[in-house]
Amino acid sequence: MAENKFGSDALNVFDGKSFSYVYENDWAFTNVFEGATRISVVEGRGTLREHVEIRRVGPDAYFIAWIDDEMGALTQLVDLAAKTLLVSVPIEGKIEVWTGTITAFDDANA
């Protein structure tokens, strides 16, 4: 497999960070990353702890993927410099793509 020209430190960029964003439909989330685990508190579902794969795809751009127990495979394309993201969401047998705005990306313990 070819080495990623943007480096292999993508997981380190997110580890220990609190990552908040809001989608175009006004759904807002805050995730905390502990290594390759994404931790989110979701209304009606409680605290979710999901394994993530993170790859750097540009200087400040990241591809994040995980499996949600209820929704299935979710992916985000995150641009930290532009403070934007795209997400693919499986809904009723189709894939929807939503835009979002990053509202915070900070140390989780700050």
C-alpha cells in the first residue's frame, strides 16, 4: 500500500480533542476522541463509543468513518481550516449528503 503523502498522523490530530459541529438540518453534535474511539452523547441514545478510522486527505482535510449501531456506515469529510464538513448518512435505503459547520475543535480537557 502506498504511503499517504499527507502523513500518517491523522489519528494524533484528533486524539484528546473535543470536536463540535452543526449540520445544515440543525443537528448539533460534540464528539470527544480517545485514540481511535469517538465518544458522543446523543439524545435518546445515551453515550456512544464507536471505533473510527481517520485518514488525512489534504493539508487540513480528514476522512472519518465509523459504524453506527442504528444507522450503519457514516463518513465525514472534515476541513479544519475552512471549518466545514460533509457527511454521508444512510436513511431509508438511500445515502444523503449534508453539509455542516465546525463550531469548535479544542483540547477535550480544556
